[in-house]
Amino acid sequence: MRLAVLKERRGGETRVAATPETVKKFIALGCTVAVESGLGQQAGQPDAAYAEAGAEVFPDVAGTLNGAGIVLKVRTPLGTGEGEVDELALIPRGALVIGTLGADLAAAQRFAMLGLDAVSMELLPRITRAQSMDVLSSQANLAGYRAVIEAAFAYDKGFPMLMTAAGTIPAANVLVLGAGVAGLQAIATARRLGGRVSASDVRPAAKEEIKSLGASFVGYEDEETKAAQTAGGYAKAMSPEYLAKQAEVVAVAAAKADIVICTALVQGRRAPILLNEAMVASMKPGSVVVDLAAEAGGNCAATVPGEAITTANGVKVLGYRNWPGRIAGAASNLYARNLLTFLTTFWDKEAKAPSLVETDDIIKGAQITRDGAIVHPNFLPKAA
């Protein structure tokens, strides 16, 4: 089985889908591995490291994809008119394409038309068996860490309390909005740097997790919060009445904060606005907002996706896209291991090829197309 790994050509993507470490393990499974030259350049992995691991390094897309049965990507391959190379057109029919494919109906239809078996890793069900291949969690963990590092760099005072002969600098007040994987890592990192940390989340289980990390809980609680979490562990969209009450509590905390880190996402929907314009206006000059939800529209009303701005009242708002890509080396290592675990789990050792069992819960949750047909329930016609 030939496994191909392409460079990422979509704007701002610095991560890679395979590292020399995982290349060796794919070869041990019985694969031959082809990588495109320059694959790992932005993630600290030179061509020589891939060649030393046993991969064939090709100078172009066509050579890399020639005869491939498996194609690994971070983002979905480019299609017609999306860039200088139509990657999708060069992938052999029948190949298995694995990545965070940003799956929607149009993408599913395109994969089916081209006869590609597509697996979109962000659709993995949140079950115990899938934890070691959960790309959303591995990447969110690093995003939460990076958010605090970026905030510390942008904040023009110290994170910990600093006692000097010239006087004392107080510790930074850090408010984390959303206590999922990214939020919990942000809390832990901010605490390690010496900040005074508080955090908020609508899910009832999050309160104890926040406190277990040494942060104080900020939030409005009522009967609605008892059902604020999906079976998959994601936050549900809340009622306007609840959001109004929660906003009042957050507004008080935001006005006191030196740094606000926003991490809240609702699966399949635009990110909720947690910091409105009035809250940003109430924040102190020099304070910092880091918006990890910028790609989904942003949790902060002042966020400009893809940019770092300073508001009229002197608040710095960091709305960069692709936060895991800002720590590309570590993010690539974890992402590549996620893909390796997925393939190893569904690997037929005798055939030396993947065997995606249609009835398996992981496959049912993540596979979009199979044998030229759309199979994922999200993209099938709804029954009357």
C-alpha cells in the first residue's frame, strides 16, 4: 500500500500530516511512503529527515500521488480553481483521503464524484476508544497553551506578582471563557505563569474542572445549565434569557481582567459572542483579548479574524486564525500521531491495508464517502 503525504497549500497552514517518526511506523505496517519535497519545512522537519526515515521524497504533487492508496492531509486537498495545483484531480480514484476536511455537503459531493473514500477527523465521535486519535482535542490543547504565551507577549506588564526594591507589580488577572480542552489548558498555563485566574463555562461539569486547576468559577447558574452539554461533551446553544444573565456576570469579571482568553465553540455553528462591544469598552487600556474562536466568527465582538488589532480604548485583540499552527512543530507531532493511531486501529495486518468496518462507531462518525457514495448521515437527504 502506497501512502502519500502532501504539503499544505491553504493559507496560513504550517502543520504537516506526517512526521519522520510516523513515517517509520507506517513503513513498519507494510506501507511505502511518498512525501512531497518541502512538506515539513515550516514544522522543523527537513526533507532529509523524511528520507532517513525511509520515505521517498518527490519534487511535485503528481509524483507524490502516483499510485497512492492512502493520502494524508491536514486541510482538505485543493480542488479546481482553488490554487496553482488541483490536488484532488491527481489523487487516484479509490484512494483513502484522511484529514480535517472541513466537511460540508459540497465537499462530500466532490469526494463522491471523484470516487475517493474520505475520512474527516474532526467528525470523530467523542468516545473513549477515539480519544487517542481525537485531533480536535490534541490541537485545542496546544491552542490553549499558545493563547497564554501570546497573551503574555502582548501584555505590557508581568504575569506573576513581582516584588522588587522599586515596588511591587501585581499579578495579572486572567479570565478564561470556555473550559473545554483549550480553556483548561489556558487555565493551567496561566496559573503556571503566576496569573490570578478565573474561568466561565455553561456546562455543569466544567465548574469542578475549573476549580481543580486552582481557578475561581465565574458564571450564572440555573436549571438550564443542568442540560447545557451534549452527549458528545460539547456545549449546547443556550437560550437568550440565560445568555443575558450570563453576560451580566461576565461583564463584571471582564472589567477587572487584564487578559481575557476566549475559547468557546458550539459544534457546527458560529461561535457565540461572549464579549460584546460594551464589555470590551469597559476593559482597561493595555489589557489583552485572545480569541481562539476567531475562525468560527469569534467570541469577541471586536475580533477581526486573522488580525491583531487595538481598539479605540487601547485593548489589544488577537484574532489569529489557526492557533495550533502557531506552534507547528508540537501540533504536527500530535496530529500525525492521531492519524497513525486511526490507521493502526483499522489496519488489516494480513492485507497490509486499511479495513474501515462500516458498522464501527468511529467509522460511522468520521467517514464521509465510500465507493463513490456519500455515507455520512449529516450529508444524506433527510427523511420526510
